[in-house]
Amino acid sequence: MNARSILNITIPVCLAFCFALCSLRAWAQPGAPDQVRSLHFLQPPKRPTSEIFLIEQYLKLGAASTQTDTAIYYFERAALLSKQFDYTPGLAKSYKNLAAAHRKQEHTDLYEMYLEQALKQEKIMGQDSLVQDHLLALTYSLLRSGRYDAAITQYHQGESYFTKAMPGKQALLCNIVANVYFQSGYLDSAITLYRKGIQLWTNNKLQDYRTLFDLNVGLGSVYFTLKIKADAEKYYTAAQSLAREQKDTVLIATALQYMGALYSDEKDYDRSLAVCLQGLALARTQDDLETLSSCASCVGLAYINKGAAGAALPYNEEAYRTAGFASVKLGAAYLLGFNYAKTGAYHKAEELLVDAIATARENNMVYNITNAYEALAITYAGLKQYDKAYAYQSLLTSVRDSLIGKENSEKVALLEQQFKAAEKDKQLTQQQMALLESVSKMKQKNMLIAVVIVAALLAVLLLIVRQKNKQRFQQQQQELAYMQERMKGEEMERGRIAQELHDGVSILISAAKMTHTTIGRKYEAMRDTEEYEELSMLLGNTAQELRNIAQNLVPEQLVRQSLPAAIQSFCTLIEKGHGIQIEVQNFGQWSHFSVEYAYTIYRMVQELIHNIVKHAAATKALVLLLTHEDLLSLTVEDNGKGFEHHNPAKGMGLKNIRKRIEEVGGKFTIQSNAQTGTIIEIELLINQNTTL
């Protein structure tokens, strides 16, 4: 047999063998089944007081049991009672646990049966997450056991549940079902699901790198089968890079087998053998029989390609012995049968291959069966049974044409066109998104510039306002200083005038009184006259008025006493001279006031009291002085006739007081009407105005 014939059988056999292992690696999950085994030996108990409690107790006993057979007994009891009492949650739990127990015992049929039954109960309860998990487990198990038609049926029945599943579960389902389609010969469907899985993984940035690895090698294997070597190498290389990036020894060993298949197809047999041996060496360091079987098979293929069938035999026997998956086991059987034929052991080859073909036909394993047909055709040719050899060669041609023929090629070509169109649409969408992002960034930049400009304008405006406020404050301080100097000058002038009146006019009046008294003593007759008495009264009144004027100009109480005491003295004097009752009240501390400040408050009270006496026709008045922390409050009330406070009088007294208070930031308010009289309130900040 020529090298081309060898390649036609051995490369696909090894490739299918490796691929079936890779895409299904280490994925299995406990689940539960369709109908319980015959439990006629169990007699259902009478309905207990609490059926649910009893069912839960059986489930707990089964879970706690260390013996699998004992656990199965309790789970079967729980299932029987749950079915009798129509308790759906109990049935779901019982079937799930029974499936897990039979999986431990490697009872695949029972595992799948109970898992399928658990699925039915979970669908009834609407437990979508569990349905998704157990659909994955069941589909995987059916794939592992080579029941491809049943796996596809389960996929279609549960597909709707995965539309709302997490992306990771969807990607895993794509990988499993794509492998089923690949093994069944539906290459176009396999390509679609592999690509969907890769897209799900990429778009959602999933963390399960093993799924992405399996998706890449799966898609690469489909292209290898279709003789599209460039795409096959692309996806194999991506898988190998991912394995090395993650430093996963098992995946690195697996990836090396695919690269070895590529080198064999290129007839670089030495390189293929070196790569396969490297992968097998790595596999032997790991506790993974499936990977070991795959690597051993690829090494055996490499030796066969080099023409060393005797050297290949131990590796192919090891691969067949350690294989677990049904598809992997079949692939190993095909390659080992071919190896037997190459070493002249035709009867061994016939026995092994006929059994393998029967299994493949039973489970519709179309892809792998082509390798068996080719190996068996070679075997019968070696046995000189040429009619059988021709029959299997015809079957091989027929099935291979259906797999890689025109129809499949057209489907794949159509998929390629759709994929490229989708990629172009994706690129266009990405460009549009990039453009939108650029526009958005430009808007953000413009917005930022606008914000900076507005902030700068606000800062300038704040500086201007602050400068104006500073200027206004400085102007107020200057005006306040001017007022203080003016008031100080006024007080000094008042003091000077008071001193002049005391030292000059008062002395003269006193001298006139003394002269008048002397004349009265000298001329006693004059003392009894009316004119003398009037002159004496006039001189006394004049002296008293001069004293009052001097007192008003510089009240001595402000020097000797506090501000409230000086105001009290002034009000007492007014009471005596004008017949009005004035009450003075004060609260707070007054010792910290300067003389100038006290003079100012005193003058305000004087002005307000004089206004009451002159204009209000009041009989009572109140002067209230209050200090609290940094606030001074002065209130003057009367029960007079009131006035229109927006035009109180023609005089300048109130206007001057208001102006002086407002200039130093104080508050001046008037409340007045004819029924209640007038209330004038003044508030000042002491700390800022220790001198007014």
C-alpha cells in the first residue's frame, strides 16, 4: 500500500481520536433520569403523618451513606414515596441522586435514564438553572457513550432553556453539540456552533479557557477534514498558544497532537513523530488516561507514516487500552486494526474492525466509520477476500463523498460567505462604534473646554466681585474712620464748649447771683419788691439751664458710671422736667465699651427721648438695653400718637441715627401707629463697632 493510502486512513483516524477526547475533556456532572428501575420488591408504606418529612429522611440517609448500593436503596425509597404522594421536588432530588450514584458505578444507561427523569421534574418546577446544568450533563454523557442521535434530540428539546442561560453555559453547550454534529457528519452545523461558541467566549470575556481551547481545536478539525489546511492551522495554532499561555500541560500535550497531524499531512513525518513524542512525554506526567490514549495513538500513527508499523503497535495497543470515550475508543480500534493489518495480523484486524463498525452503525457515528471502512478494505485485501475488500471500498467512497462531497462543500462555502459577511458587518459596526466613541470623546472634550471657560469666567467674575467688595470694604472702613474722627472731634468740641460754659458763663452767672444777693442785703427795701424776686428766679433758672446744657454736652455719669447708669440719670431728669414716666431696663455686660462708643449710644437715646417728649404726646416710655455675645440691641418704646415712619418728621434726628447705624452695618427698624405708639429697634455688632 502506498503512503497516500496510509495517510487517507491513519490521519483521519488519529485526528478524530484526538479531537473526541479534547472537546469532551473532564466534563461530567451528576444528574437524574426518566423512569425508576423496577422496584416491585419494595412495598410502599402507608401514608405517613408527614409524607414530605419521611421522603426527606430517606434522602438524607442516602446522602450520608458511604456505600453506593445502600445510598441507591434509600434514594429509590424516596423516589417511590415521592411518586406515590405526587411530590415533585422529592422526585427531582431522588432522580438526581440516583443518577449521581449510578454514575459512580459507571452504569451509564441508568445514569442517563435517571438524569433525563430529573430533567422532566425540574422543568415542571421551573428550575431553569438546574435544567440547563442537567441538559449539559445528559448531552455530554450521550456524546461520551456515542449516542449521537439521542444527544441531538436532547439538544433540540432543551435549546429554548439556553436562550436565557449564562454565556459560559451557552459556550459549553456549543462545544458539546458541535462535536456531536462533527462526529455525525453534519459539518456545516458543527462549524456554525463552534463559531458561535468562540464568539460567546470572546464577547463576554469568559474565564474558562479550556472551553475556548476545545472550540478552537474542534473548528480546526472540521477544516482539516474538509482539506482547508490554512484555516485548520489557524485554529490549531490559536489553541496551542492558549495552552502555552495558561501553562496547562494536558492542553499543551493535546495541542501537539494536532500539530503532528498537520505535519503528517505535509509529509514531514520526522517532525510529526518528534512533536507527537513530546506530547506523549507530557501526557505521561499527568493523571489523564484520555489524553494519554490520544497521544499514544498519534505516536503510533507517526511511526506507521514512517513505515515502522512494528514500532507503532505498542503505542496503538496502549491507546486502545486506555481510551474511555466511545468515539475515542472507536478511533483507537480503527487505528489498531489498521496497525494489525500492516503487521500481517489480518484476522485480529478483521475481528476488531467488524465489532467497531457494528458499534458505529448502531450509534450513527458516520465520521469515524469511514476510517473503519478503509482499514477493513485493506484487511480483506490482505486476506485475499477481494469481494469484501471491494464492498468496503465502495462503502468508503459513498460515505466519504457524503461527508466531503459537493453538497457539504457548498454548505461550508455558504457558511464561509456568511461568516465573512458577518465579520465585515462586525468590522463596520466596530468602525461605527469607534466613530461614535470619537464623536463622544470630542463632545466630552468640547464640554470640558466649555466647563474650563465657564470656570475661568466665573473665577474672573469672582475676582472682580471680590475686588469690588474689597474696595467697598476699604471705602466703608475709611468712612468709618472718618466718622470716628468726626465724632471724636465733636465730642472734643462738646467737651470744650461744656468747659467754656462751666468756666466762663457759669462763673459769670454765679457772680451775678452773688452781686444780686449783696444788693438785697444792702438795700433791704428792694428785696421785697416783685422785680427783685423775678431777677433772682431768672438768675437761678439760667444757672440751672447752663448746668443742664453742660451735662447734655458731656454727661459726667459716663465717666463716673456705666452707660445704663448715665441713661437712667438722663431719663430721670427728663421725667422731672416733662412729667413723662420712663422705665430703663438693661441686660448684659457694659464694662468693655469704649467711652466714644458709650457716648454714641447715649446720644441716640437722647435724640429718641427728645423726639418722644416733643412729638409723641406720650405718658410712658421704655428704654431697653441688651448685650449678648457680640450683639448690642437698643429698643425705645412709647405709648404716644405714632407717626408715618416712611416720613416721620421734618427734623434730621431719626435720619441721622438711621444713616449712622446703616453705615456701620447695623439694623434700624421702626414700628408706629396711632393706637399703640412707636417702637424703634437698633441692632449693632459690638466687635466690629467698638467705636462708632
